[in-house]
Amino acid sequence: MTNSLSRLHKIMTYTSTTKLESQICTGVQFTIRRMTLGRRLEMIRQVRDRAKRLTFHIAGDSLEDSMNTSLLVSEIEELYLEWGLVAIEGLQIDGLTADKHLLVSSGPELLCKEIISAIKAEVFLSEAERKN
């Protein structure tokens, strides 16, 4: 009976976001969404159509294909940032407290790329996770 009662009081705690320190910008922290099944489906649906067009333009060799490739890559990265970035702390841009929209429009590009990389690492399964 004691074991049954002690098991009832154990509750798993799960946090749906994770907070990271920027390696690019000292003092900046950003919070991103952790992956769930529903979030993975949502992200894939948002990126799918652009990824199909991207594949088409990558195969082309015209200047227009090259420009469309660059545009689609940037749009997909912006989708990742919009979808996955919850908060950013320790950053002001032109005297304003940064949020994801200000970060994209006026912030340091290297910080955007760092955050996008962290989001992608959360979205895609690692080799070990795929095996399980």
C-alpha cells in the first residue's frame, strides 16, 4: 500500500520550451519551443510547399532560379524563427527591446542564424532518436 501511495505523488514535470545562451552575442538569451508531435506536424506543413519549390529551383541553372533559391531559403529560415522563437532577452536594437519581428527586420544576422540552428536542432530528430 505504501508503494502505491508513493507512486501517486510522483509527477513528471515537462517544460515545453528551452532557454539557451547565445554563443554569438554575449548576454543574450533566447527561449525556443521544444519539439512535440503536434509541433513537428505544424512545422512540416508550413515548410513543405516551399521545400518542394526550393528543390525545383535548385535544379535550375538560370539567374532567376538562383534568386528564387535564395528567396525560398530565407523564407524557410524566417518560418523556423517565427515558429520556434518564444522570447529573446538581453538585446536592444536601436534602443528598443528586441522581439522576433525586430530581430528579423533589424537585428544581427548571425544571431538569427544561431537561433534558427537551435530551432532546427529541436525540430529534426538526431540519428540516435531516429533509431529509437
